Amino acid sequence: MKSRLVRQDDAHALLQATIDNFPGGICVLDADLVMLVTNRRFYNLLDLSEAMFPAGSNIEDVFRYNARRGEYGPGDPEEKVYERVSHIRRFEEHCFDREVGTGLVLEMRSAPKPGGGSILTYLDVTMKRRAEQDILRHKETLENLVSQRTAEIERQAEELQRLLDQERHINELQRQFVTMTSHEFRTPLAIIDGAAQRLQRRKDHLTSDFAEEKAGLIRSAVSRMVDLMESFLSAGRIEHGHMIYEFRPCSLREIVERCVLRQKSIGGFHRFHVELNDLPAIVVVDTAAIEQVFTNLISNAVKYAPTSPDIFIRGYVENGAACVAVRDSGVGIDAEDLPKMFQRYFRARSATGIAGTGIGLNLVKQIVEEHQGHIKLESRKNEGSTFTVVLPVNTTMPKAAGCDQAKVG
């Protein structure tokens, strides 16, 4: 009998040692919520006094103590106690985490005990939960970095695609430009060569009319080539910011009249109806640049009205600006093409079969804008076009933005 009691004492001591050395806190409750068994870790983890709540105490007293010291957050302490007592009396298995007042995060588990009651365990999972939170933060940071990098790569890919498309577009424009330029120079050269051959063949039987006719063809072809070269060179200088404007007071009327006389001297059957008396006496412009503007517009009026001989040029003042309108009754322009007419290398569909490079109007627009003016276009297909140049009536040098140099001569 004594041996059996010894063995029971040893077993009890072994069980108590096992419970005391369990890495977590343990609290065994009976059906009345009395704490039958506890261990030191239970008191340490929950920051409780073993003397205040020894084995045999009711867990409800522990809940009330914790509620009153704010362990369960703001609110009526008795309501907090009632909630926890009601929950634990169900003696159901459950698990949850709670951060206690000491800052530790405890994993609290409850398992029903045979015969009624519960076995409560408390494990310190502070480091584990913080590590998990760190992992989540790192994961979110990594996901954000990946998202940002992906978006950056997508932006770079879009920019690269845009640049590739732009390069393809530029290459196509260059190909078209080379093709048009080759054609544009080949045509006047063929005219010059043909006229020269005819002059050679008939050198012994030349008449003044025949010579004048062939000389007119040669002059027209040479003028066309000179205009082309001037357009190409001016466009290049403007594009690279090397265009030099020499602003000086001059007569806009005289500039336009010179351009008309030059066009008349080339020959052809077109008639020019010129009304420039209403222009201001003096404007401040770059004479050569403005001559290039009106040479281009007048030659275009002739070129795109091959069967309509009348070209109307009118000058007037409107809203304090000098305006010169050049109107023809030629092929006109499709409404859809109007917004694109001043783009470099663009040619309207109605210009099919008519020689041209597509740089003239773009050059005109840039020169006019450098003079702080603008150009307007009105056109209807098969009814002709009107280009109106609007220039400020300056008595002082305008600000020539985008130029290397601007001076008054």
C-alpha cells in the first residue's frame, strides 16, 4: 500500500514537473471554471501574481482583474468579463491571438476536458507573428517594387515602340522625300535639256518667237529648281534653328508685286488680278523670307489651277494686321485633308498627278509664325483655295523666337 502511494506521489511530481517545464502557460479548468492546475509560465505570460490567483481560484476573477487594468481595451469591465465567461463556458475548442499589456502576442487555445471543463494553453508567438508581419511587409514591398518595375518596363516598352514607329515614319517620309525630290528635279532638268536640244537642232533656222518660247521654258524650269533648293535649304535651317532673319522696314506691297512679276516672267496663260492699295505703307519683316512665302503661295496657285487662268491677290488691313489673300479656282482640297495641309511632306489627295514635295506650305507657316503672324486656309474640292497671310503691322523689330539671330538692317 505504501509502495502504491509512493508511486502516485512520484507520478504527481512528474506530472507537475512536466507541466511546469511546458514552454507555454497551462491552466486546467473544471466545469465551474475553477483553476485546478496551473504552471509558472501561465502567470509569467499573463503578468499575473501566483499568490493572488493560486490554483483553486476562479478564472472569472482573472478576467475581472485583466478587464479592470485595461487588458481587454476600453469599455465596461463587467461587460468584458461577461463576454469571456459566456464564451469559455461553452467548453468548445477554439484558438486566437491576443496582445497582452506587456506587449507579448499570445496564442490562446482552449480544448474541452473529459468530464467537463477546459484545458487552456498560452504560447508566446510574439517573434513568430512579428516575423510573419515582416514577411508580409516585405512581400508587399516586393510586390510594389515589382509592380513599379513592371509599369516602368511597360512605359519603356511603349516609349520604345513609339520611337520605333516614329523612326519608321521618318524613314518612310525620307523615302517619299527622296522619291519626290528626284522627280521634282528630274522634271525641270528634262525641260531644260529638251529645250536646249530643240535650240541646237534649229540653230540655223531660229526665229525670235521660237527662241523666246524655249528660253521661257528654260527660265521656268530653272526658277522651279531654284525655288526647290531654297525651300529645302530654308526648311533645313529652320529645323536646326539656324535660320537668320533680318527684320527691316519695307513695303509689303512691293514684295508681293515682285513675286507676281517673277511668276509672270516665267510664262503661262494665267492672269493675275492684284489689289494691294489697302496695305499699310510700311511693315517690319525679313524681305527675303516673306518673298519666299508669297513666291510659294503664288506658284502653288498657278500649279494647282492648271485650267483656271484667274489668280486673285488682295491686300487689306484687318484688326490692325496686314492681310494678303491669294485665291485660285483650281482643284481645291478635300475637307478631311485641310487640317494636315501645313504638315511637312503632306500632300492632299487632290494633288495627285501634280508635282510637289510637300514642304512648301510647312515652310510658309513657320516663316509667318516667326514674324508673329499666322496663315489661314479656306478651300473646297474642285472650287479652289484661298491662302491668307496675316502679319502684324510692326514699326519695330518683332521678337523672333527660335532663331539664332534677328536684327534690323
